[in-house]
Amino acid sequence: MKKVFFLSDAHLGSLAIEHGRTQERRLVNFLEKIKHQAAAIYLMGDMFDFWYEFKTVVPKGYTRFLGKLSELTDMGVEIHFFTGNHDIWCNDYLTKECGLILHKEPLTTEIYGKEFYLAHGDGLGDPKVTFKLLRTMFHSRFLQTLFSMIHPRWSVAFGLQWAKHSRLKRKEGKEPDYMGEDKEHLVLWTKEYLKSHPDINYFIYGHRHIELDLSLNDTTRMLILGDWINYFSYAVFDGENMFLENFIEGETIL
């Protein structure tokens, strides 16, 4: 039986990541290693630090990554791409050119007989008013139309600088450490959601840039996938077992 892989938060193209080209190559090497094992790959959001599609223009770069995704879909590997809060603005380029399946909302789906709830994680339980306001603005069709009227030379540069500023204002450029079950917003939201959806076996998120594998009850686990900046982490499901792993080039055996 082939495996199903989950990963998130590479933030490719980030101006705040000094090892960006090495980071992209490591991600591509990982995809190369799993291509014959994978039935499906779920990219759980923020794979790009800023992605905005105009009608006939997309941001430059990412050729190794996009080429590898296209190769895998041509082989028959099912690749799902979830938009995060940094790459909300996807339209049809990744689906038409790379063969990806695009998700702009959380997805509940069955995989090998188990029930999965899959989402990037932004907007789920975060009480910050400023974040909610920004999220509403970013999802506004009207504001997106206005932004599209700006020449890509300036609009894409602005988006990349905004994303860089957002990362660098955090301590050491990292998200806060795990705050515990009683304070972690995603955990609290998930526990509440589970009360009305008790059949879900796995909740899988990105967004928080921490590695978390938490048992919620005898039949349900919640995973936060870490990232592909510091952890190079991923989850893999073989139909019976779920593992949260780290990819170390030259050492990891897949």
C-alpha cells in the first residue's frame, strides 16, 4: 500500500530566509525520494511566502519546486494544495499548469478508512482582532481586485516585504513555542469541534510552525506539522499508522 504525506509552511521565496535556495532544493529532494511511495501528498498551506496570481502573470522563481510537483502529478501522484495566510491568492495556475488539487477551505475527507480534518489552521480559534481584520481584508474580492491593478513590479515586491517584516518582528523569526493544551488556540478550537464531530480520527494543521502530535482521545489525534524552514518535518500515513518525522538529507531512509 502506498503512503500519504503531509507537510506545510516552506515559505519559499521569503526574503527573511538566508538559505532559500538550499531550502527549496531540500524540499525538491524530499519529493524526489517519496515519489514512488506516495499515493497522495497534502501541502497544508504557506508553501510560498507570498503568492499572488494575476490574470496572465505569476511570481517568478520556484521553478525546481513547481517542476517537481508537475512531474509527480504527471506520474499519477495526487497532490493537494491548501492555501495558507501567505498564499491565499491562488486561482487556476497551479491546477492547470501543475495538476494540483486546490483547497481554499478546510477539508474533511476519508483516507484509507480513517476520517481526516485538514486545514492550514489560520482563523481557527485565534482571538486576535488585528489578525481577524487582516484575514478579512486579504480574503476580500474587492481589495484583491484593487491590488491586481497595481503593476506586479511593485505589488509582488510589496507582498514579499510585508511577509519579511511579519516574520522578522517575531523573536528570532520564529513562532511562539507550544503554549500547552489550555492555551494553544488550535488545540482549544479542535477539542470544541471534536464534540460535534466525534468520528474524526486525525486533525492535521500547519500554520503554527511547531511540531505537535497530541492524542485527544482513544481514537483521535491532532498534528501540527512544523515547517520546512527549521524542522523540515512531515507526517506520513501508511493506512494503519501515522508518524511525524523530520527529513535529514543523506540520513533519512524513506
